[in-house]
Amino acid sequence: MLILGLVVILVGAVLVVGGLFTTEVKGGDVEILGVGVSPSALFVVGLVAGLCILVGLWLTKWGTQRGLRQRKEQKKIDELSEKLDRADAGRRRDLDDDPDYRA
């Protein structure tokens, strides 16, 4: 999700930059990237760019939180596994030292 969020942010940024630096107004006509659009269509392009940036930020935040949560859970599982391995090794050592125990 982190990568997808960054891609969506990039799309929004490209739309914003394209709207800012390639828009030409001639009379009542508006051209963006060499394509003639109406002023209301230019507004919609800006709206879509803003929404792309917001959705991209949300996806990035959500993906980062999910990744951190998974790493935290994996760390806890690894710690518990180490404790279990140490306890099992200690138990085996105790059984090996016991003269009455036969495997």
C-alpha cells in the first residue's frame, strides 16, 4: 500500500504541475497540456489532483502503520520463540543430567 500511495501522490503532483505550468488562457478558451478544455473541466482536473494527493497520503499512512504493526508482531513472536527455545534447551539439559531418566 505504501508504494501505491506514493504512485497516487505522484499522479496528483503531475496533474498539479501540469495545471500550473502548461495552462494557457486565450480569450475564453483554456488549454492544458495542449488540449483545449472548458474552465469547469480545468476545475475538475484540479479537484481530481487534490483528491489523488489526499488518497495517496491516506494510503501511505495506512500502509506504513500496517507495516509497523506487522514488524512489531513479528518481533514479539521472535522473542517468544527464543524464550521457548531456551526453556526447551534447559529442560533437555536437566533431563540429560538426571540419572534416573532414560530416553
